[in-house]
Amino acid sequence: MKSFSTLLIAAAMLVVVGCNTVKGVGQDLQKAGETIEDAAKKK
């Protein structure tokens, strides 16, 4: 039972970390898109 609990906690931590990573990538892509959009407007 102890090893199952440890495994469950480890899996939950990976999910939380993965969500934060995906969120960060999304924000980075959004910023890149805004930069490209601004550059296109200046031309």
C-alpha cells in the first residue's frame, strides 16, 4: 500500500508539472505571435 501511495503522489506531481510546462509554452507562443503581428503591422 505504501508503494502504491508513493506512485500515486509521484504521478500527480508529474501531471501538475506537465500542466505548468504546457501553459508556459502556450504563453511563449502567444508572445511570439504578438511580436510577428506587430512586425507585420509596421511594414
